[in-house]
Amino acid sequence: MNTNLPSPRVEITCNHCLDELYNDGDGYTCHACQIRFDPDPFSGNPGEYLDEDASPCGATPTLRIEAFELRDGKPAKITRDPCVLPSGHRSPHLYPETFEIDGAQA
């Protein structure tokens, strides 16, 4: 065995801001987004606020509704909702989006 070779480093990052997550024993924490994730990073469970009493940031996007036409001529629309991260987060705002094609949610 060659002990001069490097060992692997596995990093788990926040899916929103891409900051490294910290395992505090109760789960993985993103300090920039102020959210904690499930201890099993593959569970698919959404994060939760670090502060249970925090309110959503609620900042509204500059471009809330964007309407356009697809190549086939069908009308499409993206609607962006207010930021769902807790107030006081240091990461970019997270605006959930809804995508519709020809009036139906896609």
C-alpha cells in the first residue's frame, strides 16, 4: 500500500447555495440558508428551519411571472413565489417556481 497517495474527501453541499453542510449529529446544517437537513442525505426529506420560530423571508422576485411561447407555439408561463427560506438567511433567495404549458402545470 502506498501511504503517499491522498485519501478521498466526501463533501455534502446544500442543493440551493452549494455551501458545505456541517453534520452536527442531528442532521446536516447549512448556515447560509439557516436550514437543517435529515441525517440521511439520501432520504429526500426537505430541510427545516434551524430556528423553529423563524418566519419565511418572503422577499418577492423582481420578475414574478414570465410568459413566453415554446417552439411549437404553445403558451408557457413560469410563476415565481416569494422566498421560502427563513428571514435572516445569508444565501441567495429561494423562489419556488411553477411551470405551466398551455394552461396545465408541467
